[in-house]
Amino acid sequence: MNIYRFIDTQKADHKISDLCAALGVPASSYFDWHGHGRARAEARAGARRALLARIEAVHAASDGTYGSDRVHAELARQGVTVARRTVAETMADQGIVGVSGRERSTTTTRRDRLAAPFPDLVGRRFQPDAPDTLWYGDMTYIWVKDRFWYLATVIDAATKEVLGWACEDHMRTSLVSDALHRAVRRRGGRVPAGLIFHSDRGSQ
């Protein structure tokens, strides 16, 4: 943390002059930062958040397959000017990885990527005769102010009613499970007998 930002967080409990003396910095330097540096620091933090949102959106649109090189190339195609190293470091800091990175690692077993992880019980038949026989889920992202927000929904295929939804600034598994839990609560907390829940093969 920036030393002046630390002072800023502690000034409610301590005198600024005492904090500066204890940390060995001139009080005038803190006030200069507060007047100018703070705004610059906040602008940089906002830019980092915006870049992370763009990276997450590109990564999500690739179904989690893009590594830093392809994310950087797509950002460049969208007109975003950023260093390849910055993209790589941001993704590493957030634990965002592409398929290629995982495939280069050594494993004792390798799943057949052409095999579905679960049987397809729907077979493209998305017009059931009755409600609560087929629900399907999806995820999208929405740009709001300076970042992307991710929306997960659970929809009844027969009525097209949105039964559950969740919106967060991340696309972790909890986003999808929260939407599904809300749908179940809307049905009295019980999963309808014989219900099929269909989604794509995204990692969430």
C-alpha cells in the first residue's frame, strides 16, 4: 500500500503530523499527495479495474480458453492499447488462465474434450409441454459505468419465465449457483420431480 494512502486510512484515529513523523515522511508531502497524488492514484486504480473487466469479458467470451497472448490480441482488435506484459500480469494476479496453459502442464490423466461431461437429456428439444420440466441457465455480461457486471439466469423453457437470477462483478461458480438456488426457492424450496436443468459446458 502507498505510504500516503496508509496515512489517509489512519487519520481518523491519529494526528496526521504524528503519523508522518512515525513513518519518517514530511507532512507537506502527504498534503501534496492528498491534493494531487491521490487523484492520480485513484485514476490509476480505476483504469486497472476497467482493464480487468475488459480482460474478464474477453476471457469469458472465449469460454475460458484464451491465454494472455490471445486476450491481448483481442483487446488490441477492440482498440485497447495496453502492454502484453500488463495483460499477462493482471491475469496471473487474478488467477485467470487459458486452456493452452493447462494443456502444457503434465497430467496423469487427460479428459477427452470431445466427450460431454454429462449426458444430453434435452437433445435440442427446448419446447416442453409443461412448466418445471426443463429449466435452462445462461450467463452474460453488461458494461456499467467503468466495469463489466455478470448476469446469470435460470429460465423455465415452457413459460420463458425467469425463475432465478444473480448479478455480480465476477463470474465464479457462486454466481451460477446463487441464480439456481433462487429459482428453487421460488418453487417453495423443492426441486420439481423429474426436472432437467440444461446449460452450456462453461467452467462455472
